[in-house]
Amino acid sequence: MIAVSDTSPICYLILIGEIDILPKLYSQVLVPPAVVAELLHEDAPGAVRSWVANLPSWISAQQNPVGMTVGMEKLQAGEQAAAGGIGCGRHDPP
């Protein structure tokens, strides 16, 4: 199974030492490049920046397809990108 994540779950799983649960639950975790940028930001905890600097093979950064962004203005960049549905075959609403 493949999962798509935004910044917070990855960040907090790293901080509590439980990031290794993700590859036990999912064969691959996809994150938008905006999420990687947020995790590498100078304000992110050092442990998070170090972990993200050497991403394991089960996590990959992929650009989400161009999609509808109406209603997502209040979300941060990583949340917007993750909500874009990387490779999920999103359809425009009727």
C-alpha cells in the first residue's frame, strides 16, 4: 500500500523515534517536494533535518499533478501539495 504524507506526521514520527513504523505499514510513502523543503527548513528540529537529508528508499519526493487549488489557500505549502493527490488519479468535482 502507498501513502501520501504532509509535513506533520513525518516530523512528529521522527521526533518520537517511531518513523520506522511507516515502512511496516506502507510499501512506499510519497511526499511532495514542498514537504521535504519544510522538513529541511532552518526552523525544523535538527533531528528532522538530519533524517530528511538522507531519505530512506521507502520514501520519495514526487511533484503532484497540477490540480484544483480552490479552497486550499489557508493550507501551508506541504499540506496543499499532499492534498493534491500525488498519483492518486484525482478527478475534478462534477
